[in-house]
Amino acid sequence: MLSKEKLLNIFTDEDIIDATKIFEKYKLAYEKDIPVFSNAFYPPNIWSYFEKILNSNNFLVESNGLFPEAERRMISFNNNYKIEFPIDIIKIMNKSNFSNLKHKDFLGGILSLGIERNKIGDIVVKENAAYLPVINEISNYILSNLSYIGKSPVEVTLVTDMEDMPEVEFEEFVINVASLRIDSIVAKLCNFSRSKAIEIIDSGKVLIDYVKAKDKSQEIIKGTRITVRGSGKFLVGDIIGETRSGKQKVRIKKYI
């Protein structure tokens, strides 16, 4: 069984509160031998740790954000009977012909109701509508209370058919890098000089899987999510070959 002391040594101060809450859910599921779900969505650095460390043939640990490649996910412990995750999908449709609501507008509208950010999963915006997973205990509250975002009237409905869900959209491109070090990759992603990339890494503006990058020489692997504050969020894909000069060609997806 995972100890709380070990957990405290793994996570940074900004994540330890969330990690401790999840630990208590894990402990309950383990000791009582019952399925238990987290009551919030968590970023990859948290849910991936619990999946990697605790998942086994005898104790099932899973995460779910409903969208393919979802970043924010709910965690389940010991859910051997495959009980559905307590998540609803809300669709918010902008009914105004005079405004174009963006991701930050839809998020702001939800948070203005007094809802905590971790009660909401990833938000996907498509064709003037937002789709968002929410903890099911708050879905009726949103349906009843959200009628405007700013000055724009909105229609809020519950999505019952998962086939109606849009996919997360990316802009795909390839970068050529001399190495897979984080400073080299950030320089190419953002069209910075190497010294500028090192500067923003040292200033805490670069996150690797939602954790602040601390070592500019850290090697990056496939599946890593890199956030550069002010420049965007990127998903590192396959190495697809080399240039004639010996640089590695890396496929990148940028979140739109």
C-alpha cells in the first residue's frame, strides 16, 4: 500500500493538497475493497502518477476525461465492475449572432456560477458551442443557472449521445532539433534563441506535463505535453527521421 509519507516526497507544494485528497480516496478503496471515484478532475502529472504506481492485476486504477487525449481526468480506484464514471457532458451553445465566444469566455461563464475549476474537465469549442465534462452532481445546477455568458444568450443542454462529441483539434507540424533536451525543443516550438528558451525555463514559464521544468537539459519523450506560457500548449509525437545534418525530426501537435 502506498504511504502518505512517500506521496509527500513526490509532489510539489502546489500539487500536494490535491494528491493528498486522492490518496484518501485510494486508501478507502484499498482498505474497504470498494470502488471509489475522485470528486474532481486532475491534470496529467497527478492522474498519471497514480495509474503508473498503483495499477495492478489486483487493484485497478483508471482515469477518464471522456474526450480522446483528455488532459483533465477523474480517477477511479478498484472499479472492477466497470461502473460508469460520474461524469456528464454539458453543451453550451452561443445563441447570439453578434458575438464569437472563445474557450476563455465559456470557462469564465461556468466559473462565474461559483463552480471550482477542478469540477470541470477539458473544454472543447467547436462551431460556436462548447462541450465540457462536469462532475454529475453539478450538471443540473449549470443547466438551471447558466443562461448568459457576458451579454450573449446561451442554450445549455445535456449531451446523451457520445457520437455528438467533437474531437480535440490540433495544428500538426514537424520541428528539426539537434537534441531532445527541453531547451532545444522550446526554442524550436516558439522560434526562440537557445538562450531565450533557457531564460523562460529558468523563470518557470515552461511546464512539462503540467509541472514546472527545472532542468533545461531534461530529455523529452513521446507523449510529453509542453506548455509555454504566452506561446501555447504542445504534444510531442514520434521521431520520424533525421535531416541530412543529423538533426532529429519530431512530430508536434499544437492545441488550437
